[in-house]
Amino acid sequence: MLETEGPAEGALLCWDNLKAVVQLADKYDMAAVRCICASFLSIHRAEIGLLVHDLNSPKNDLNAASLIDRYLTYPKLESFLAPVNQVISKSLQASSATEANKVVSRLRKLTDMPDYPELINTSVQTRVLKALTRDLVPVVCPWCQKASRLWGSASDANDKAFECKCGANFGNLPHRWTL
């Protein structure tokens, strides 16, 4: 990768070889190669997405976050990776009920995959859990005093009134759609 001679296509860092290169950079403590990998992620951050890429792809937000957390957490790389981390954080937020449902549905599919615990490290799994539960607030029925639903959850996908199991009707509830 750092050699100037040889076939150009063999010297390029790309999504297909990013994980292997960053692992080698970590294993052999190659700061220059880590910097190149961090720069690559920063330059190509617009290609990273939660809803469109497979979990095993470094273009998947969770996979990219895991690569950064495992191999690229160095103070000198923070300036390269700050924009990438912003993209990843935004992928776990939604501005509407429809968008929240898409994100939650995709996260459910990804977290149910058998290789999720191996591909996604613990700190990223914790971020996902926090994102999913951040705005969940139980709605207590004023008549029976039981929690009848979660406010702010993806299951509350519209502003229509709903009915408690005791038969009490609730009007529209204000909510935020932040994951």
C-alpha cells in the first residue's frame, strides 16, 4: 500500500480490504497505515449507512463503529474520525415515526443475526441499546394506574388516540422520535 511501484490497483485501499488492512496496522503497530485507514473512512463517510449495507460490510454503521473502536482509537486520529462518528451517531436517530420504524426494524434484523456478537463489539452494542431505549417512557393510565404503552417507542407510530386494556381512551400524546 505504501510502495510507489507496482500495479496501482494492488496499492489502493478500498472497502473490500479495509478491515484486513486496519487489522494488520493494529497487529504490527503501523501508525501511518492506521492514519490512512482513518482518512479513508473520513473521506468515504457518505457511503456509510445502516439501512443499506450488510452487517459484515465496513460500510455498515455498526461494523464501521466497531472497526474504529477496536483498531483506530488513538488521539492523533480523532480529527479524522470525528466526522465518521457523527455519521454513525446520526444513523441511530430519527426525525419522524416512519423513519424511527425503519431504523428500529433494521436494528432488530441486524441484532438477530448469529454473527452480530462477533462482528459488533460490546461498546457499539451498548450504543445500540442506549439508542433503542433512550426515549422509551411508560405511559401510565390515569384510571387503572398501569403502564399501558411506551411513549416515544417505534410501536407508537402515529398520533392517534389509543385505548388502555381497562377501556380508558387516551388522546394524542406528545412525543419525540429520537432513537
